Amino acid sequence: MALTFRQLHPHFAAEVSAVDLRQVHNEATLAEIRAGMDEYAVLVFRGQPLSDDEHLAFARRLDGRLHSKTGSSVLYKNRLGNEALSDISNVDEHGGLLKPDDRRRMYSLGNRLWHTDASFQDPAGRYSMLSAKIVPPVSADTEFADMRAAYDALPAEIKARVEDLRVHHSIAHSRQILGFEFSSHEQEALKGAIHPLVRTIPRSRRRSLYLAAHAARIIDWPVPEGRLLLRDLMEHATQPEFVYRHAWQVGDLVIWDNRATMHRARPFDDGTYRRELRRVTTLDVDQPSAVTSPS
Ligand SMILES: [Fe+2]
């Protein structure tokens, strides 16, 4: 099947022509999607009524192994019973809306900070696939920033300055920015991970700034000085010219490359409206080829 990609932003993000991802099993079509990811970093598929099992199975077909340590598992039990299936919702285990002071709500408010998924783990997250089940009748969008375009636009002296830097990512850090408190046991389980600040995406060979609210310090730098540089880079990378805003429709499946983008949820009245999405994230380990090899 030949897919077509309609670009949604001058730098990145594309809507893919009609396809039922439940039926996509052949390697040629999967390779087309991977090539689309290499080019656009965010792909929007409309009208995908995936069950949870179909969602998990498609993620495995597209990109291999699934991430199951994306943070919240240390704090509370997943309502969906599978740690590879992240519950991106404002709903409790009884189906009611989370109370304003519910700890799960407090924790998930951190998703409104610019971040990449599971950068505080090693391996980190590679592709995230977010499926919209219930969306509010008001704007409850997700924004994405193209970290490749942001890198390309840096002045040469900044590129030279950041070239070999490494960054400690910690979800304790990003949650503490908002005043969220962790127990000592939770802190112990959430030590974080170290990743390069500049990444080269293997197949496309494009360079990217690997940043997130989780980015706590630059290795071997004084903490305040490192945080100032990280803050400057975050400001640069999230300027409107690098940002695509996605307005969700029920049935959307949006896939993004966490190596090449950041994202954040935008606020809405979550005490009034229900919003339910499911996310599956793959592990950033060896990746299937984007092109079918000749047999
Ligand atoms: Fe996220």
C-alpha cells in the first residue's frame, strides 16, 4: 500500500492517508511508516478504532520492544492492568473524574511541561503512540516541538558548545518543579538516566536537541550554570516556529519520535470534562530498518 503524507507544519508533522492500522502487517507498509517517522517525526492517523491489544500489537510490529517503566508505576497501580499501556486520562479506577487533589492528577499535571517520554530511563522511549478514546468538547490539545529544526537553527557557537555535553534526566526533578513531593522510597526508585544533549537520529542522520523538563543538570557542570543553559535551549526550541499543535478527534492515533521532538499537554477544565487516551511507547534500542531489504 502506498501511503501519502500531508505535511501539517513547515518543519515537521504529517497526516497520513486513510489506512486501517489493525490490518497493517506487511513489512513494506510498516517500512513506509518508519520512513515517514524519519522525515516528519510526528504522524497523525485519523479513524483508528484500536482496542488496547491491537494498539500494543501494532506498536510491536512497527518498532519492536515496548517500554513498561515510564514513571507512574513507582507511584500507583495502573488502572489498565498493563504497565506497557499508559493511562493518559483524568479518570479513576471507578470511572469517575479524578478529584482536584488526587495524587495521580497532581503527578500527571507534569505532562503539561515540555518533555520527551521516559528520558529519565535507560533505555529511554523512542516512539510514543497515543490513541484518543474520549476527548472533551473544548480544546484539550497536545503541542509538539521539532527538536531537529531547533538544533539546525542554533548559532554555530552554541552548536559547538553543546556538542559533547551529557545531561542527567530525572522525573523527580520535573515533578519537583511543580512542587510534587516524592517519598524517599520513590526517590530511590527514580534515580534517572544520563543521555547526550545532542543526538543523531540513526536512519535520517539528522541532529536533534534531546531536552525535557526532566533534564536536571549537565554532567560535570555547576548545577545552576547547567540549568541556565538547559533553560535557554528549552526556550529556543519551543518558539512558535518550531511548534505544531494537535487538536484531538476520537479515533486519532498520533505517533511521535521522542528522540526528535518534545511535547506537552495543554490545560483544559479536567474537573468537568472527561479525557481518555492510551499511550504505548517503544524502547529506544536497536530499530527495524525503514527500507525493505532486497531478498
Ligand atoms: Fe508525554
